Amino acid sequence: MYDPTMVPLACRIPETIRRALDERRRTSGETIDAIVEAALVEHLQAGWSTLFQVSTAGALVEGVHEGAVSVHFLKQHGDLGLGTFTNLDGEMVVVDGRCYQVRSDGSVREVDDAERSPYAVLTRFNPEPPVELGAFAGVAELHNRLNALRTTDNLFYAYQIDGLFEFVRTRAVPKVEEGTRLLAAAARQPEFDFHNVRGTLVGFWSPGYVKILTVPGYHFHFLTEDRKAGGHLLDCRARSLTARVEREANLRVALPETPSFLKADLSHDGSAELDQAEKQKGDRKNEPARP
Ligand SMILES: [Zn+2]
């Protein structure tokens, strides 16, 4: 299949290396492209785009939201990402290496490195050149635009999307008691509407086969350009945005050793409940902290 993210490379190599390459191709069945790519990745320590995740979405569904790792630890594994905080206290947005918390009162603060998180997904963002997204009228159309940029359904993708949004609707989960299931927490979430606001969407696309580990499909968190408002994305509309995309072929999951994770029953598939919680509309409508 033609992959527009791959580019040709021509170079001169010694005859002995060429013979070794042919021998490897013959014995392993790999293409020369694959052998050269693997050798260069190894030599240059490049190209291993890794998604780093703490805990599982299934654990979050079950109400395991005791802080497992510090924000300091998260920043060592990525400069772009999303997640939540101890007891689901708001929405995490990590952009340009800075970690922000969007609280259920609509306020945003840059969090201290000592704050803790029960669930987060990050990457050290090294995107392809930016792509202009044309006008779209809602989040489903945004997904279609981004689908057209994906070359496979079987790897992960990270996104940073910047520009002027005509409309954005977000939510921010309120802090809950220990053990509260995600769906119950999401039922109490306030929503926020923004009009004609500059900002950034940070997020990921994940394959369906990881549905017990992470949120399948698209998952975005929003932050305004002035970093004063944001939340988990429910809907948006824009005329033109700039998208930066990185394909991720490695997944690293750090599992919590907190008492609540160790004791939780994670044996059943909570993906339907997760899907409901991710898309659920709140029962309260709040004005954003700023116009
Ligand atoms: Zn979210």
C-alpha cells in the first residue's frame, strides 16, 4: 500500500554490505526497506515513537483513581498528552511540556510536579509537518478529516491541533469520593461552551483492539490559547485549523501498584461503560470561567 509518510533514500554502500543485506533479505523474508529502516532506527536512536500510558481505562471505569504517579514522572515520559488527577479532579492537558488541570468550576491552573495522576497518556511529540484542516461543522466531521490523514487502523496517533475555533463544547469531571465509578462521576460533570476562541486540541487516536486498555478512537482535551479554560472535548466547529500528527508504533503501559489498583476486579470488559462515560452529556450547564 502506498504510504505518503515514507520517503525514498538512495545511497552508495560497499559490495560486502550489499551482499550481507541480500543474505538477510533471503533468510528473513524482510524487505530491504524494512531492514534499512530497522538498522537506521537502531543506530540513530530515532523513530521509536512511543505512547506512554499510566494505568488502564478499565481501571478508571471501575473507580480506581488513586494517584499512582507524579506529574514530574509523567513529564519524563512525554511533553504532550492528557489524563486526569487523583479522585478524577478535573481534566489533564499536557502541551509544550507543561501540565494543566481544568477543574469542574471551569478554572485552569498549571499544576505542580508533585500532583498525582491515576491515568494519563503522553508522548514525546515529534510530529510530521503541519497540515491544514479545512472547515468542519462538528466533531464527527473533524474525525473524518483526521481519518483521511491516517494510513492505518492498527497503530496509534498523537495530535496537536491549533487555531481559531468557532465553537467548542467541553466538560470537566468533578472531584469524587474514592471508588466512584467513572460513569457516575461523568453524570455530574459540568459542560462549558466557547465561541470564537483560539486554542489547542491535544489528543490521540487508538485502535479498537486496545479498548480495555485505553479509550478507542479519538480522545481530545482542549485548552484555550491563554490557558484559562478548557476540558474534555465533546464538540467543536472551525473554519481552518493546523493539525500536527505523529504515528506511534510503540506502547508502554505503567501499571499502578496502589492498593486500589491491586485489589480492583479488572476481569470484565468495561469498554461499553467507558464509551458511555466519554460521550456522556453533563446534567449541569456552567458558564465558562471567562467569556
Ligand atoms: Zn478525556
